[in-house]
Amino acid sequence: MKNILLSFCFLGTVSGLRAEDGHQLWLRPHAATPVTVVAPAKNSVLLATARQELQQGWQGRAGATVTLALKKDKAIRYDGFRLSTQSVQANTERGILYGVYELLRRQQTGQALADGISNPSYEHRLLNHWDNPDGSVERGYAGQSIFWRKDSALVVTKRDQKLWQEYARANASIGINGSVLNNVNASPLILSAEYLGRVKAIADALRPYGVKTYLSVKFSSPVLLGGLKTADPLDPAVIKWWQSKAKEIYQQVPDFGGFLVKASSEGQPGPQDYGRTHADGANMLADVVRPYGGLVMWRAFVYSPSDKDRAKQAYNEFVPLDGKFRDNVIVQVKNGPVDFQPREPFSPLFGALKKTAVMPEFQITQEYLGHEIDLAYLAPMWEECLQSDTYQAGPGSTVARCTDGSVYRQAHSAMAGVSNVGLDTNWTGHDFAQANWYAFGRLAWNSSTKSAQIAEEWLKLTFQNAAAQPAASAADWNAKFLTPVTQLMLASREAIVDYSMPMGLHHIMSATHGHYGPGPWWGPPGMRADWTPPYYHQAAANGVGFDRTKTGSDAVSQYHEPLASQFNDPATCPDQYLLWFHHLPWDFKMKSGRTLWDELALHYDRGVQQVRQFQRTWDQAQPYVDAERFGAVQNKLRTQSGNAVMWKDACLLYFQQFSRMPIPAAVEPPMHTLEALIIYDTPPRPPRPARQP
Amino acid sequence: MKNILLSFCFLGTVSGLRAEDGHQLWLRPHAATPVTVVAPAKNSVLLATARQELQQGWQGRAGATVTLALKKDKAIRYDGFRLSTQSVQANTERGILYGVYELLRRQQTGQALADGISNPSYEHRLLNHWDNPDGSVERGYAGQSIFWRKDSALVVTKRDQKLWQEYARANASIGINGSVLNNVNASPLILSAEYLGRVKAIADALRPYGVKTYLSVKFSSPVLLGGLKTADPLDPAVIKWWQSKAKEIYQQVPDFGGFLVKASSEGQPGPQDYGRTHADGANMLADVVRPYGGLVMWRAFVYSPSDKDRAKQAYNEFVPLDGKFRDNVIVQVKNGPVDFQPREPFSPLFGALKKTAVMPEFQITQEYLGHEIDLAYLAPMWEECLQSDTYQAGPGSTVARCTDGSVYRQAHSAMAGVSNVGLDTNWTGHDFAQANWYAFGRLAWNSSTKSAQIAEEWLKLTFQNAAAQPAASAADWNAKFLTPVTQLMLASREAIVDYSMPMGLHHIMSATHGHYGPGPWWGPPGMRADWTPPYYHQAAANGVGFDRTKTGSDAVSQYHEPLASQFNDPATCPDQYLLWFHHLPWDFKMKSGRTLWDELALHYDRGVQQVRQFQRTWDQAQPYVDAERFGAVQNKLRTQSGNAVMWKDACLLYFQQFSRMPIPAAVEPPMHTLEALIIYDTPPRPPRPARQP
């Protein structure tokens, strides 16, 4: 392989004078020193990107030489790389790029750079954007879509291209190599020639950063867009329509990644409309994209209104189909069996599908974890799921190992995260929500990375040298900012669990306010039961919780032993899943010796007090943060603090109607009345509850 | 004097089965034992009332005989009485009635009954109702007016009469002997023949309980109602009109009490419109009612938009008129120099008017102390004012002694309270607001009564034996209910001061929400400055507070030495008046050693924590209270708790803009943002601040 010598002097003129509006994410510009880059003599956009990044960001020895080497090496998997202080070696151009980002990150965060290989846990590391063609974003809290817009929808501006490029660069820097550009509740429009033109423009912007483009498709597109009478996956005309559409797509986007499909789920059309199975539907599409090397990600988020336990249904529908899917189909499974709740046990499908490729789907956007208001660092939640032992192939069969190819052979592996990105200047609404985008990428690359390490990395990249008055010393910054704020991040998700749905409670949020805030009472007449909180908490005079034991819905039996038995017995079921699996009396004696009611109340209160501690931590961090982001986060923490109290008050006062037990004196007394909270939850939104007429 | 023997057996059948809806006030029915009443043989409604009360409420020895004796005794003053276990003796029939109520109260509250005389501190003890002819009540938080209504306004129903009688009985039981039936912002309508008919009906209902009827009059009534061209008090036609009107009134209500006048004040017409003085106006009306024994209460609540310090103006206007008023004029002075704030120093007019009868006006209705939501027991506030030493006639010249005739000779003495009564079933909205009606009466009768004693009395009368499950013993009830709830009441006003306007801050409430909640920022363009909070708090980078020192507005000099000097020096000025008299830097060193800013923040926080303690106290009192009132008060305390936080957050965040100092870590961090609080304070009322879109 021939190399050419490139030399470039980049003077450190990029200063900290830029407004810290968060738009730069974890890639804030900094002073760089000169470096010489030796790269393969190849006309490659990816290599050009890698070279440019090195030259813009080098913080190693001034005048050093770095060699980028494309060389086959069996020890290197997928887009992995081998790193040393002097070189980045990889099998693929993407690998080179990722190695460069890792090199620069280590320089910037001061991590030691030992020679060695870094391989990704998953072959495909994708963001799912729930973005609609009209520019809205389902469960998006950071403004409109960066891809689509309502007006002049098909005109691609320079601003669009710049933003898409920035987005792609951010993804590449953390190893994300795929992006599903539109909502899983897909509009058929997306497959129209007009929209495909825009898809091509987006793909062109993402490609230099190694980010592949995917689309969500509506299963009935042949009818809605193609004018066919059916979308039956076994109908030849339907197959032909999809083949022709695939050809059209690949003409525009030769490296198109494939389809993401939500079908026969929550009212979306699907193969079951024609008496076919999920496998029939998925396989048809898989066959259509196979010639191009495309993938089909088929979502397992299915449940029907009539079933007694929503948590069991995905398992019941998909396990019988195990082994029936093509090898370029990956079944995409949400981390928990219900729906992205603040805490769920892992979905029993993980490990149970043994002859099917399965990929975890996490939700980066904070639908149930406080939208753009609450500070929730989600890596601990994902880590908790990935490291859960399914026991499906013996001890150590963690969710991570059951999905990354370690336990079961699967042709493809992947991990998806529902993106929290929008047009807001800082991309994610809450400045700390950037950390979740970052953490998702880092965990998809290496599923065994610790949440704490990711948090520290992100904090360093995002906040170091951001204050008007720099820290007295690195030690000072570490002690006064990095350590306490890392602790804050690590505790943040558990605080939300505590003040909203502790001890296994789930799905008791407000429907009125878009799943923000408490709604344990919610359930308008005629509403399907499994969309209402009382279906999940089952609060009554005799107790609270969903009985999923063997004598209840028997969801416990979907878990492999010893879990089934452990979950089945309240004495061995972990407290954090207690009310997920059990309906227990209010005076049930907990391991702590307290009653269930007291324990519940103390959890709610602990969550509230925890947020106040976060506020104090952040307030004390003020000298180390630029005024803009400090103020924004401070204000959001204040609002979160009030909303935490609302959660606590609502749930305790609501449940107290059944428990008829006093709120323990150690718990902060409610500052809302139940009546006012319920009125507030009743649309249209009336005056705030604190001020009664 | 001849006596006739009356004997009546009243069996104790009145049980506790009645709903405890609060309508019975402190006069809840209870089992009574038989008593024989010996009363003067006189056809007297008052004596009949006294006799009936004894027979309905006697709890002494069964079969005892009580003698009611009308007998002149110089040791007995006004409507005072001499009490023994066997007899009530008085100069007046009212005195007999009051003695009977005292006798029964002592029986019911278990107070020892030593023989002795009880004389009222003030000759006239009046409620002022700010009720409008349309049935609305200015600053009323307990429903519409009990006297007036919009529809069929002039029809007197049996229900009206029953309610007026209950109202009169409640007043009589605590010694209130006068009632001003309408708002000081008076409608001229009230003097029309039609309305005077209703006034007569009300007077007829109040008379059997010794409550005299008064009216507020609009000074321009001769023009507005009489069709005259002027209301000049020196104009013969005007005088004649008033004479004729007085005659008409006294024909209907022979014992009519007189007029209450708000004139040349806050836009109300008055003598100054004709170049006359307050004395000219008051004296003209005084002359008009003198033949009938009537009084004129002339309010000193005057201020103009142009003056540099509103707090000084009443003094400046009225002191020069000292000695110029007729002896049947009483100048009615609010307790503080501004306007019924949670804490003000006493008005410097007290004691300064030495040749003029002066009466204190207190506000029972909680305009600035939490409407019907906050639990505020106001006796400590009134006690604080009454016991303030003015030094105007040497040490010991308390406000009480300067107004009750002890220090200065004045032909008449009186005390007024702005009523908190409305059509709500429990009369006052908040069950505990009844205590303020009660306390006002008790203090007007004996201005040296301790707040604690009044609270205990009221709690016993209002809550004893109210629970479904009676207390195990009297000692149990005292320890678990009476003592903690008395403490709660005694601390309640100071808690409000702490979380709303501590350390001498005043008038920083929201204008938008009817003076409920915080509004330190409030001041729409064009608004007269002395109606906006910034005029009063003067917060700026250099400090906070209103400079009323000798080098400031010099309001201190309206106080007699040693007060003037004491208030003038921040080192000697009591902390509780500090920012009333001083503008001080945020880092001013307090007596505690803390900065002013820290001290302020701690006060706000202490108020919030205090309300939470009230909640805990009340929750623990649950076994001792009927469910209805327990739940109502519990809910109000919850709402108050949230609103206390709003006060704290609003004031600290607002002032922090100027202080630029951190909120101390010991203080609970804010749960609102300043922006959201200000938006909430902007009409029309938007969604509650805790949930930002």
C-alpha cells in the first residue's frame, strides 16, 4: 500500500470566545498543535475526514507523525481499529475514522493511550429518528426535525447540508454508523420519488462520516402509495412493487442500509391483516433488499387491547417464530417488555429467541423520563439492561451477549437508540441530554463500558475550559466539578424512578401532558384498559401492583430459571421489581422491616430530596461552567424539582385513598391537593393547582 | 327591682350527630343541664336572649339558680359585668348578656370562675363589612355577602333573618356590639329608601343580641343620590340633605349607630374636593347624627400618588387637625402606616393625636395574609400592635392605652375589625379563620388578653368532642390536640411573615391575583408607583429596603423618642422592621453575624419549613377532629405549603438578580424559575409554572 505524505500546520487560533450554546456538543473546538498525517493514497472521503479531524484536533506532540493504515487483520472485527500513539490501523475506512476520533478523545480527556485493538460490540449502531415528513418529531423535545420540514419540504439548502454534516460528524465521533431518518409510525410519503430525492441528499451528507441511511416504511405502502389492492406480503404484485421501490432507492442511495418496520402494532398495518405472520412480512422485505446487502429491522413492540397482560405479548407472538426469519432480518426489541418505562426488567425475548438475530432498542429521547426538562443520564439504565443475565444459555447469558453474537450465532448484530435530536441550537433541548446521545454511541461500540466512565468522558469533552474564569488547576476542576457532577449524573435516573415509579411501578404517567408528570388516576370512559395507569398499578384496598406470578398472569414464566422462581416469590424478588411482578397488601413487610406503604412513601420523598441535592451540586459548580449553559441547566433543575414534588404528591395522595395509611412523618407533607392535581391533568389545562379559587 | 322566677328544664338531647360543617362556629350545641334563671321582670329582648342562652347551654350544677341583676355600679364600665357562679350583674342589658356568655364559656372551657368584674376595653367593638349592594364582598374570601344580594335585593326572607340572627348571636357571644353593614368604598344606593328598608330588617335581627347597626356612606351622596350640585360640607343645602337623611334612617332604626366614612382617600370623594378639611367633613356629619346619639368614624387611610413616602401621609394630614374634631367623631386608623401588611410597625398616628378620639382598625379578612387558603391566626399581630409602646405620653403609652381612653380623655372609644364573614357554610372560608373573628371580639373586649389564651379557648369551643371517636381523656386531648394546635396557631402569622415579607419587607405581593402570592416585580407601565412593589422594596445592586431614616424619607421622626432614634439606626432597629426603615447593602452584617442576604434567605426558608411542620401537626391531630373539618384544613394546608414555596422562590430569585449572591446551601433550592413565576403573574393566567412547554 502506497502512502503519501501530508503535512499541515494548524495554528491554535480556535479560542474559547465562541458562545457556549451547546451546538458543538462534545466536539468543542480547541487549540491544536501541528501534526503530519501519513495516509493511504486513495481518493476516499472517509480518509479525508479522518485526516482533517487529526489536523484540526491534534493535541499530542507538536510535529508528530501519525500513520493511517488500511490493513486486513483478523483480530479486528467490523469497523474496529488498532491504535497506537503513532498510528491507526483498521480493516475498513470507517475503522480508521473511528480510531482517529478515539485517539483525539484520549488526548483531550487525558486518558492513557495503550497500544491495542478496539472492536465494536455491535455491527450496526443506529439512531432511530421518530421524525415525520411534516417536520414534527414524535416524542421529540428539542424542536422540529433536522431532516424534514413542512414548508418547501423538498428544497435542500446549504444550511440543511451543513447541519446534516455536523450531525453525521457527531455520530461518527462516537461510532454510530446508521441513521433511520423517519418515524416508525411511517408515512407512505417517504417512499415517494420526491422524498427519496431528499433522502439522497441526506445520505450524501452523512456518507463522508460513515453514517448509513435507513428508512422506516409503512407496511401498506403498496396500497397507499402504489395503488395496489393489497399489501399481502405473499402477493406477487406486492413483492414486485417492493422490488421496484428498492431498486429506485438503491439507485439514489447505493449504500442504503435497509428498512425499519413497525407492523401489526398499535394500529399500524402489517402482515397479520392478511393472515400472515411477522416472519412472512419481514422475510418478504428481507428478500427484496438482500441483493443490495440491505437489512430489515422488524420491531417486536406488539400488544393487543384484549390481552390480560400486555407485558407477555411480544414474547408470545415472537417465540413461536424463532428460526423462521431470514438472516438479514433483525428483530428489534425494546429493553423492557412494556414500553421504555423509567425501570422495567429486561424483555424476556432477549435470549429466548435463539435462532433469530435480535437487537436491543433503547429510547434516548426522554418520553417517560422527563422530556427536555428533567436531567436524566440514561447510561445506567441501559447498562442495567445490557448486563442483566437472562440465563437462557446458562449463567452469564447477559442481554448484551445474547444480542451481540457471543451466545448465539447471528449473521448481523445491531443496537438502536430512539434519537433525542432536533433543531434546537444545542440539538437535544436539555444540555445534559447530549450525554445520552453520546452514551448510546459509546455503549453500542462497547457494551461493557461503565456509565461512570462515559459520564466523565462526556463532561470533560463538554465542559472543560468552558468557564469565563478557568479552574485554578486540573485537580481543582476534577474535585469541584467533574466528581460531583458525575455523581449527579449517575444518580439522576434513579432519582426519577424514585419520585415517579419506584419499586416496580410503571406506566402511571399522565396521558394528558404527553407522558410527562403523574397520572395514576387516568382512564377516561371507553379508553382501552392497557393504555391506562390503573391497569398497571392495580391499586385497591387490598394492595398495589400487577400480579405476574404463576398464579397471576404468569409473566414470570417467560423468564428462564432461576429468574422465574426468584421473581415469583416476593421474598426473593428484588425490591426494584416488586410491584412489577406482585400485587401486595399495603402493610406487606418489606426487607427493610417497613411496610410497603411506608417504603413507597420514602422512595417518593427520596426522589424529591435527591433532585434538591442535584440543584445544590449544580449551584456549586457555577464557577466551572459558562453562564449560558449554567443558567439553562439551573432553570431546568428548578422546574424538575417542582415536578418531582408533583409526582410525589400525586402518587402518594392517590394511593393513600386505597391504603388509608398515614404518610410517614419523615416524608415531606404534600403541597398539592389530589383534587387540584387531577383537575390540572384534565384538558384543557386549567389554572395551576397551587392556587385554589 | 322585682324579679320573677323562671324555671325551665332543658334536657341534654342535643348530641354530636350534627355534621361538623363549621356553621355553629364556637357555639356548637352541647348537652345542657337544668338551670333556674332569676331575671328582672322586664319586657326585654336582650334579657330574653340571655335567659335562653343560659337554659340552652348550662353545664354547671344541675338545678342551680342563676340571678341576672340590672344594677348601677360605678366599678362596672360600659357593658361590663360582675360575675359569680350564681349571678350576673350589669349596668346594661347588654352587660347581662355578655356576662351570661362569659359564664357559659367558662363552664365549657373549664376555666375557673372567680367572682369579679369584667369591663370592656373599648366602648364600641365593631365589625366593618366591606360588602357591596350587589352582594360581592371586597377582599372577601368566604362567599357572597350575608346582608346584600344581587337578585331580589330588597326581599327579606326567613333564611336571611335566621342567618342575621345567627350572625348577631355569634357577635354577642364575644362582645361585638356594632356592625357596619356595607363597604367603606360605599355605594350611594345604600342610603336610598329601598335599601334603608333592608337596613331596618337587618337592624331588627341584630338588636336582640345587642348589635347596633351602622352604615358606610359615600361623601358625595348628596350629589349622587340627592341630586344636589355639591357635597361641600359647609353648604347649607348639603347639611340639610344629610339632616333629612339622618332623620329618615333613625325613623327606621332608632338605635342606629352612625356613619363610617372613607373620604378624600384612594379616589373617593371627600371634603378636600371642596377645599375643606377632614375635620370639616367629619364634623358636619357628626353634627347631623348628634341629636340621635350617633357617631362618625372617619378613616385616616389617606395617601396621594405624588408623595415620596406613602407611610408618612396619614400622619401629615391628620396631626395638624388634632383637636379640631367633634367629640362624637372617632378617627379610625389602620394598625400600620401602610396597609394591613403581614407586619408593619404601628401607625405613628396612635398617641400622636392627643385631643382626638382615635380607634384602631384591624383587618380580620386575610387580604394580605393568605385569603381563605392560608392558616393565619391574627391575634398575635393585633396584640403586637396594641401592646406597642408609642411613648407619646411617656413609657407605657401603648397603642391600646392611647386609644381606650386611659392616656387621653376621649368621649368615645372603639375598635374596628374588617370582617371575614360571607355566605360560606362555615362563615369564613377557612375553618381556622373563625378564630380571627373570635379573637377580634375577645381583644376588643379586653385588649390585654393573651393570644395563647384566646387560641386555647377557641380551640376548646370549636373542636372539643368533635371527633367520631372521642379522646381517651381530657389530658389526652390537651396533650395531643390542644397544645400542638395552639402552638401551630401562635406560629402561623410569623410563618407567613417569614415566607412572604420578612425583616420589614412589605407590599411586595401580586396585584394580579388579588394580593395573593408574590409579585415583587410587579409594575406595569404607567402604574402609579406607590401601588407597585418596587416602590416599597427598593431592591437594587446597592441593597434593599425603604430608607425612612432621617436622611431618607424621615418617617422615623413621626415616632416619639426613643423610637425615632432606635428605628433610625440599623444597629438598634429591630430586625423585624429593618427593611421598613432602612435601605441596606446585601452584605450588611446582621446581629446574627450573617449577611442580610443570607438572613433573608433563611427567613424565607424557615417560613416554608414551618408550614410543613403545621401540616405534620395537623395530620397527627386527625384522631381528634371530625373528618369534614380535618380534611378541609388538611387540603388548605397543602395548598398553603405550595404557595409558601412559591413566595420563597419568587422573592429569592427576584432579589438575587440584584444581590448576585448565592442562595445558602441550607436553604431549599427553588422549584420554580423566575421566568415562569413572572409569566404566571401576568394576566390572563397561563398554565402553571412548574410545567414549562
